[in-house]
Amino acid sequence: MTELIPSEVLAFLAKHMVPRPEGTRTSIREMRRSCRLTRGQMAALLGGSMDTLRRWEAGTRNPSAAARRLVQLVERLYFSPGRLVESIRAYNILNALVLEKHGRPRLGESDNA
């Protein structure tokens, strides 16, 4: 049986691992410039509209936390794979802290293992 991550760890992750709107705005611009993507192409990649992306880039609207996380994942998977490795390391450290504090199996480990 897989043990769930304790709520205090999830709260920490929710607060600290989602980028701020300004960082997301910068990431979108940098990804578009580096790949020479039009706003329409970037919007299609993210599953949104050109108008929404334009508003995010201009700062007249802020993307939701879910949208900011999506942009972060797209950036790390396709544009900055080294940063993805850093995220995985941070996740592993948090997992070890949960195990140490709560004596619970890490996420993905079985009680029967």
C-alpha cells in the first residue's frame, strides 16, 4: 500500500514549489524567444488562448497556480532539463525528511516490501 504524503508536507510544497506570476511571465517570454515561437504556438503548447497568453506576458492577468506549475514543468522538461534534476533531488530530500519525522514509507514504497 502506498503511503500518502502528510498534509504539512503538501502545504509546504504548494506554497514553495509553485513559481510566482512574475517568474512565470519571464519563463514564457524566454521560452518563446529561445525557440522563436509565436504567441499562438506557445498558447497551443500550453493549451490556452493567445489572448490569455498575451495578458500573462503583459502582466494584466496572472496565471493560476495550476497554470504556473504547467509552465514550470514545460520549461524544465523541454527547455531546462538540468533544473528538472534539481527538482527531483529536492523531492527526494523531502521524502527522506518525511520518513525520518513520521517513520512512514516513502511515496511509492509498499508496506509489504
